[in-house]
Amino acid sequence: MPLPLPLLWVPMRVLLRYHLLSKGQWLKLVLALSLIRLASLGQL
């Protein structure tokens, strides 16, 4: 079952607000979340 998007976006918005991650870390996080979404949709 795909993960509800709000559960992913809330922590991301909090991190964006406080600027806790550098651009490199954001890229890794986005790639990881993309893989998780693909896996949850059964496309991997």
C-alpha cells in the first residue's frame, strides 16, 4: 500500500523551514523518497 503523502511532506516541510539539510543531503533524501514511492507502488 502506498504511503500517504502527508506523512512524507510534513517532516520535509519542517526541515525546509529550519534549513537543517545541505543541498547534497536534500538530493539524497529526495532520491531515497522517490525509490520508496516506486517500491510502494510495486514498480521495482
